[in-house]
Amino acid sequence: MNKSINCWFVMICLALLISCKKDADIQIESLSKSGEEFYFGEKVPVWAATSGDKDGIGYEWSATGGSFDGFRTQNLFENLWIAPSQPGEYTITAKAKNGGSNSSRSTSMKVTRYYFDEFQSAYTFNGNGWSTSNTSNVLKNNTDAALSTAEITASSTSTPNIRRSLNLSELKIPFSIRTKIGWNTFYRAGQNTFISLYFAQPANVTIPYIREIRWEFLPTANPATTNNYQIRFETFVPATNTSQWSTPGNTFPLPGTLIEPVAGRSALFSMAANQLKNFTFSVDKDNIFSAHVDGSLWFTSNSIKDWLAKAKLQYPGFADPVAKEFRVTFPARSGTTGTTIVLKSVYINNDGTILQ
């Protein structure tokens, strides 16, 4: 009888020792994230590396801001964090649990601005928000932020473009958009590249709204003899399918000129192969439009300010413009050769801060 009791006692002690050892082995060694700086609404992979006996481990995730993408990831070692629409530093915490043991680790998530892209992600053209039409695309040096670029080549005689939907967070005035852009290998003569911001159609389809701001430039033209820029905005009435562009002499409700002449010649827009320049346009909190080239102010304009003020007086309930898409359009293929444009970076601020 005593021998039987002793055997049971030894077995119970061994079980308790094994259980205690298993609990003690659980440890989150690291909590990793994809990147160090994030934009509004960005979906960021985060994952925990846990040591010890992994049988039966479950996870809990929490954050001081933002949210996680779906309930299915909550018990896994990896998750997808959705950044909030406010700049700041947020904390993500993962907790690993196994029986009575648990281990936690946290990491800081820095959200800096409305949107930016240095074209480092391998998923730039596959699930990372960018779309293209009539192009072939190549990422260069995508592991080095100082060298990374996206090269987009026209692959069709139909007009090519690269575009980004701005639906992760609402973008109203004020805003600032900077595009670092150039070309290499070949640029089709006599054809413009457009940098555009499109705006959402409001509920009232019978009144005009600002549909597009478009900055066009021709990098290979000789500015001594040929117009090489055009910058203007478009108003549109959906009910009548009526489009109007900035033209000298326009009176409201037609759009006024951002600059006169609307099209002209400037050495600012001459670009050799593999030369990149920053093109920045913004509308500040007072609705004043400005354009910068490589960090230098080109001009400012009250045209959008004046148009919006008159629209609000003329049309009760007139809705403030809400941006919906950023787009770069460039020349279609000529024969067997396609223009190749190079994007180094795209930055968008939602506070009107000028991006140099």
C-alpha cells in the first residue's frame, strides 16, 4: 500500500515539474514590424517570435491606436495593424499564453503623415494600393530608401498611367503633394507627362465641382522655342456632362487661370535622362494654390480660393472638395519603343505643409 502511494506521489510530482517547466519556457523574444514609419490607414504586418514549447500557444494583440484587420488573426503569432488617421506614436502589444504562463512584448508604431511611398515594397504593384494601365513596371534598388525607384514603361499605343486611390483616409483642403519624377532610356518627343489630383463627385450632380488639378510638362522640349508646361484645373457638371478647363478670361462658374499664360516656356521643366526633379503643388488652409519645382516657389494663385468662395455663395450646401486619386499619365508607346518614367517618391500631407 505504501509502495503504491509512493508511486502515485512520484508521478504527480513529475507531472507538476513538467507542467511548471512548460509554463516557464514561454517567452516572446522579439516583436517585429514591416517598416519604421507609417501613413494614415496603412496596413502593417507585425509578428512575434516566441521561444519554448509552442504546442498550445495562443496570442492576444492590443494597440493604443488604430485597429487590427479581422478576428481571424487575433490568436496567431502574426497580425495586420491598420494605422490610425492621426500622426503620433502608438504602441502595439502581443501577449503569448500557454497554460498558466504568458509573455508580453510591445513595439512603437510611428505614424507621420497622410501618405508616402519610396517604392521599396516588393508589393508596390501587387496589393499595395498602386494601379497601372498599359505599362510594364520594374522596381530598382527596393531595399535601399536612398536609391529605390519605380520605373514604369509604356507598353501600348493606348495612354499609360500609374495611379493611387486616396480612400484610406479622407483628404480635404489643406493638402500638399510632392512627386519626384524623371525619365530614362527614351522619352517620346512632343508628348506631355501629367501629374493629376482627382476629386470625388459630390451628391448634387446639377452644380459644378472641381474634378481635377493637372500639371503638365514636356521634359525634352527646348524651352527657347517650344511650350513645355501647362497647369490648370477643371470643373465638371455631372448632370450635363459639362467639362470646363482654366482659360484666360473665364468668369465664374468657369474656372479661372492658376497662372497666365496657362501654357508657356520655362527652363525649370527641362530634364535630361536620369535627372529627377521634385514637383510640388499645394492648397493651403486659406485655399491659396502654390507650385514649387525642386524646392523653389514657382508661383502662387488665388484662383481656386476665389472659385470656391463664389461656389459657396451661389450654391447652398456646396461641398468642400475631397480628393479621390493621385495619378501620373505619360506618353504612349511610339512604334516599338515606350517612354520610361522614373518615380523616386510620392509624398502627400493633409495639413498644407510644403514638401520640398
